[in-house]
Amino acid sequence: MKNIQITASLFFDLLKTRDTSMWEIFSQMIDGEEKEIVFMDDDGKVLFNYILPATQAELAKDQKKFAKEYAEKLTQQ
């Protein structure tokens, strides 16, 4: 599995600049092989990781799961 390290602050700034979602960027990275995306802080410390699936269908499932979990967390506040 390929490992991709991304500085989180730069990634999210890119999303704002391009006015796009992280799911659109992830979609563009799919090439039939799973990848581990490791998000780092500005000092190189690991913040979190995400396993990018091999297919668009699996990505769509991840997006739905994320949206559901995010909505649940918002209602708990």
C-alpha cells in the first residue's frame, strides 16, 4: 500500500482556495490501488490517517459513513 503524507493545514487551505471538497480531491487520487493518507501537523506530527479505497464506489460509502458520523456528533453537542 502506498503511503502519502500531507500537511493538514496546507491541504485544507487548498480546499478553500479551490472551493472544493476533500472528497473531490480523494476521488481524483483513486487509481485502483488503496493508499494510506497520513495527515501531519506543521511540525510533522501525525494527526490522523485515512485509507483511500481502490474504487469510487468504496469512496462513496466512506463519504456516506463520514457524513452520518459527523451529523451524529453535531447532534450530541
